[in-house]
Amino acid sequence: MKEIPYVNSVFEQPWWLDIVSPDNWKEIIIRDEKSEEVLARFAYVTDGKRVYMPEKTQNLGIWMSEKVLKSYKMQKEIINKIFMQLEYYKSISQVLSPKNEYVLPFRWLGYRFETGFTYRIEDLSDIDQVRSNFSKSTKRNINYAAKRVEVRGDVDINKAVDTMWNLLVKTYAIQKRKYPVSREFTEKYMHEAIRNGRGKYLEACDKDGNIHSCAFYLFDSNVCYYLTGARDPEFSSSQSQELLLWEGIQFASQHSKVFDFEGSMVEGIEKFFQQFGGRNTPYYILYKQPVLNDVKDIIKPRIKKLVGYKI
């Protein structure tokens, strides 16, 4: 496993980028002119005409050293140096790390940005304290599920992929939608994350062998992400997803400092994550594109709302 130290998250590691966008990712590294110290790194994915976010990747950069983060002036200089090199691209859509809080320089460069949100448990050092912050209903559902299903983690990876894929397809079928990620890609990122020691699969199974739900976590020493979760609609009343999240949080406490629920702008999902006591954490989404694309982006959510599609 090839890992580098100047990253905000596992998503910026070369091995992960090789999974989600082989041969299509690039990086810009800014060094101190005198000491050669790495001051900043920006990884991005491009097809030659546009810069875009790859599948299953919550955010990408910009990583900045602590020295840079202490100075707005240095941050502005770094942002200018990096994004002046991207002027060639007609369309840019980039989700920044939550650590990138100073975004005014992007406006001055002609970008527009909007705020996204995820939920995070910021301190996993005291797992009992973490659980005490769960809502009463979440604690009750976890106890209820623990009496009905067993959580397993020692599952053959090929069987785990089959289970995950089948439950994802079932979940989306209920909504009369097609799961947007291919089975081949699902298999690839699960296999490679586990092979690199950065993935964890869990499933909830009853005494009759029925798998009620499953979850896949991607983690490093800083953050553990609830990357993918699915449940069998037939067994939704068992509350097994709450139990899997609790097990995932306990796993994260042994390997990471922070647990990230991977956010959602869907009202019902956001409310579900609130029940675990996480903190609402903002991040910025950058855009720079032709005017026609801006118009499409404005119209698209309104059309979805008219047809009853949850956004």
C-alpha cells in the first residue's frame, strides 16, 4: 500500500484514486522555494476537458500544511497557484475537504460555491460518552436489534460483495430507481480497500440466515467513513442499521479519531444521522462552468421536486 502523509483523508491517497479513477487523476504539489517543504497538495480527476468528482469519493483536497492554515494570506496564495493551473478546463466541479474553510479566494477567481453538510462524531476517545449522546430512540432500537440479529465481520469478501450489491439493488428497486454505481466498481473498491487495510465490512444476520442489512466502512488514522450501507426492505423493522452503525462507530474508535456518517441532503436521512449525536459539519462544493450548465443545475432540482424525487 502506497500512502503519503500530506492528505486530508483516505480519499486523497494515490491507491484510492487508482481505484476510483485509474489513469484519470492528477496532482499539484506546492513546495517552499527554499526548504522544498511540501506546503500544499491538490489531487483532482479529469477527462481532459473537465474536472469532476469520482464515485464514492466524499471530498478531494486541498491539503495544506499547518503553517499555511494559520495564514489567510498564504492560503490565498496557494489557492491562486493551484487553480491558475486549471484555467484550461471548461468545467470544474470539486468537493473540498471540511478543513478548507477559507473559500473567498475562489470567488475572486470566478468560482461559485455552495455548502454541503455531513454529520461527524468528532471525538471517539471515550466510546461510552459517544453512546450517551445517542437519542433515547436510537439506544432503544440498538438494544432491540441486538436481540434479533448477530453482527458478523469475518465474512468472505466475495460473499460480502454479493450481499452488498443485492441489498443495494433491492433498496433502490423499492424507490423505482436503478443503483447508480456498477457491480464491478462496488466489487473493486471493497476488495481493494480491505486488501490495503482500510476497509471494514459488517452485516447483520438472524438465526435463520437472513441478512437484514450490511455496511462498508472506509477509514484511516483520522476519519472512518460510513461509505456504503444497505438493508433488505423485508426486514426493515428489525432496526439492524442502527446496530451496524453502532458497531461501526465502536470499530472506528479503535482505528480513527473521527466518525463520518457520509452526510446527506435528504431530510429523512439527515434526521436519522442526527440521532447518533453527530455534529453538523459543513464543506464547500466549487463550480466553474458555462452559463448553460448553470441554468441546467437550477432547473434540475425543481423538476425532481415536481416528479416527487427526493433530493
